[in-house]
Amino acid sequence: MENIVILSGGGIKSAVCAWRYAKDHELTLVHLSFGQAGSSAELNATAELSRELPHAKLIPLVLPHVTSLQHGGEHGASAVGATGVVGTPTHNSDVSTLSPVMLAGIAPMILSVGVQVALRVGASTVVTGITQTAEGGHLGLAPPEPRHDNRREMIHGLAIAFDALLAAKTRVKIETPLMDLSYAEIVQLAVRFDLSLETCWTCCASGLSACNTCQQCKARSQAFTQARAVDPASTVMPAHS
């Protein structure tokens, strides 16, 4: 059975991606913490998803340099503590403290880590739930200025780079099955797959329940409304420890 790497932020999009491949593949779910406020809740949601899938394992990873660079100030000096170890992100870190430029650079970084994991576990494909439209502020980014969304070009460029770097027999594909779908259409797929939507975490904040006020929460609510579906998390929120 072929192994597939799924990049998961604990939300609906990555859950739909995982269930799309779950029947015929072994799955390696990769969650990355880069100092975002909801990191702990995201990881718990991804762990819950891995338990629901028939052939899945979870690999949680950390990108400590992201917050270390931010804490080092505008010149990007390393944040080295008394022990000489670069500080790692905490679950109490607020993603809003990261500059927009650094946030914009996280997407290709996450894909690169996904390819590294694929090489480690012998997978030939990395799947991301990234979409062409930017509703909800992907990865906590503010709404983009009115311009062409270049995510499709970014994925294509990265695929070319990885193909150039890797030998033919170790090449890894990047698949974006949700690229042409709206958030509402993704919610409809989640309902069709009968996913445990109450355990999917899409909030930018930390805590035991979603804030229902951040950009991600508002985008989720709007998507359920457009999909004419009821969000179970709007009445019963998951408990995250």
C-alpha cells in the first residue's frame, strides 16, 4: 500500500484531503508548529484525525527558527538562551507577532518539510489542502491586496525545483486536490465524507474553544452557510488540552 504524506493544520481542508486518500493508502500526517497561537489545538485535532483514519500515523514537527528570527529583532539575530539552545515556539505564542513577510514564506517551507518527510518514510506524494482562493487568511495571513493569487504558480515552481534536485527514482509529487474548490464546496465534501467536523480546528487563537471572531472562524462560518450545512462546532466545541 502506497504511503502518502498529508500536510495537516488540523482543519477541514486537510481532513478532507486525508479522507480522500485514506481508503487505498497509508497516510503520514505532518503537523508543523511555527509559533501560531492555535498550534496545540491544531495538533490535537490532527491527532484525533489520525486515530479516525484506518492506516495513518502522525509526525508532529516544529519550525523553531521562525519565532527565533522574529524574537531576534529586525536584523534577524538568533534568539539564543542561556543554555545556548535556540528557543522553540510555545503554544502561547501569537501568530500575529510574526511579520507578514515571514508568514508568506512559511507555505513553501512547509511543503519543503513535507517532501523531506516523504523521502524519510518512502512516500512518493505530498498532499496539501492549499486552495487558489484566499478566504479565511491561509496560515493566518491578512486578506491579500486585490491581485492575482499566485499559489498555483508557487506550487508549480516548487515542483520544478524538487524535480531538479531529486533523482528520478526518489522524486516526490505535490498534489493539491482542493485547489479549484471554494471553502463551501470543501465543506460539502466533508459532510459527504461524514467527517467529525466538531474536532476540526480552524481558529487563529488558542484556548479550549474557538473564538468565533477571528478571520478563520468567520470564514468557516460563512462556508457552512454557503454550503447550507450546520457546523457542529458552532454548538458543541471540542475540548483541547
